[in-house]
Amino acid sequence: MLTKMTANAVPHVKLSSGLHLPMMGLGTSQFVNHQGASVPNLKGTREAVEYAIDIGYRHVDTAYSYGNEAEIGTAIRNKIQQGVIKREDLIVTTKLFHNLHRADVNNVDFRTPDLVLGSIKKSLKNLQLDYVDLYLIHAPMSYQFVVSDEKIGYVTDANGNRLYDTVDHADTWKALEELVDLGLAKSIGVSNFNIRQLQHLLDNCRIKPAVNQVENHAYLMQPQLYDFCLKNDIAIVGFAPVGSPGRWNKTKEELVLTEDPIVAEVAKRHSKSPTQVLIRYMIERGRAVIPRSTNPVHIKENFEIFDFEMSKSEMSKLDGLDRNLRFFPFTQFKDAPQFPFND
């Protein structure tokens, strides 16, 4: 249920859990190219979160795999200590790593035999929080468990191929439900799940998934997935809502959504940037969004989208851009048994 927009407030969606989720949040999957490798932009992320909170953002999205939970925790703690926010003012999302899906692991030397419980406890320690508002299964693909020197990673064979696990999502979900019972997570959800995988959870859950976080933008609206989620009271949270034109591994040949002529035409008519038009479009179409940036100018610009309205004709033109184009196809995982994009 979308709460009506007011002049001075970000609209929010009421989740099935009762949580009120701002439809505009800050994504923090911030990586930079360092000698050909992708590494977290830690200082930039901490500064971005502090600035975003200062100007009114009240949803911060992260994940264990982003490697920046500690920096985000410091930023949040700083803003609480400065009196800018109270803990209850902020929605914090983090995610379960891909090889921690098992809730009962035998003969494995880890801090707890319950990998899900151990994972959220580690994330909460990093974030300096007693609970998170949203805890998501980061992806349906699961991998064999390994831990070495406190760093959790992938198991590979002699040829460097990832070794997948076959964990029933329903079993992992039961462990997430227990996190709600323990007060460690207010709401639980998933990311990158397809309709079949969502239905399996719905058929086997006590607490339904509150959200499904997926790549979602004007070139990839995923109407069938959206309609399924809407029918089942699962909110869509879209990452890369403007096509992530600044991602570090973007190729020169790829289309750039923010450069689309139709987007540019609408933006010019409203004296807005293409990015602002695309974010507003997604919210108007019922998607919460988490655009990522460490640039204060962009963070502020992304937030200034509630002072204009597009016509039905303009919205229709933007609807016509959908071409089922993924900028994040995750082809490196396509041989995983639970890969979501084969359906």
C-alpha cells in the first residue's frame, strides 16, 4: 500500500511486516577498480551515508558481501550521537551471504552451527546495532561453506570453479523467521528471487517475505514479477534504478539508460536531470529504489524528485522503454543449480 506523497516527505510503502519502508533509499554497493580488481570504497561509503542522513535519507541498504558494514555502522552511530536521528528513525537493510544458507551444519568449525544466526550476529557487530530492520537472503544461489581467518568466502575446485550447495530455500527461510522471533531482524525478505522461488517460500513460510530486491529500471521493469509480488503483498525494491551508468566494470558497448533520447526529452521538459526522471518514474510505478552514489551532488540530486509530476503521456513513453535488459546478469553464476534467470 503506497502512502500518499506529501510536500516535505518521502513516500513510503507499508510492508506485510508492518514496517514503513521509504521508497527512496541509499544503496551502498560501492566498489572501485583497483589494479583490475573490484574493492570496496570504504571511506567514500561512510561519508556518503553521513551526508545522506543529514539531508533526509532514512533507508540505508548494505550487505555482508559489500565489505562496508563497519563503515556504515560508524556513520550511523555518528549521526545518532550528533542528534541528527534516533535509531528508530532509520531503516537499515543488510543481507545473508551466499554460502551461509545452512541453518544446521555438522562437523564445521564455525562460531555457531547455525550459519544464518552467526551471519546476522556478525553483521550486527559490524553495524554496531542491536537489530536490523530488513534482513535479506542476498541471492537464491547457495555455495558450500568455508571459513578461513575470519573471512567468509567461496569454495572452489582445483580449476577455480565455485562449488555450489543445494540448500532448500525453505530451510534457510525458517532460520530467518527465527531471527524475527529473536528480535534481531524486524522484517525479512529476499533478493534476486524469481517467481517460482518466491512461490516455494510462500508455500512453506510462517512469515511471508516482505520484499524482493531486484535489478529494476526503465529498461528492465519485470512486469510479471512485479504483478506476482503485488498480488502476494511483497514489495519490490529496485537496485540500479537508473541503470548504474557509473559501475566500475561497464563496457563501452553497453547501452546507457540515462542517455536515452526519450528520457532526455522528458527531463528537459521538467528542467530535471535524466537520473531524476528515472528515479521518479520508478517510484510512480510502485517500486522502492536504492540508487547508489558516493558523490554528494548526486546523492542530493537523487533526493530532489518530489517537486514535479510527469504526465500520463510521458509515463507511457517511459513505459515503452522496457526491453528486458539486465545490466547485472550475473552470468558468472549461471551454472548454479538455483540460478534465478534461467526460468
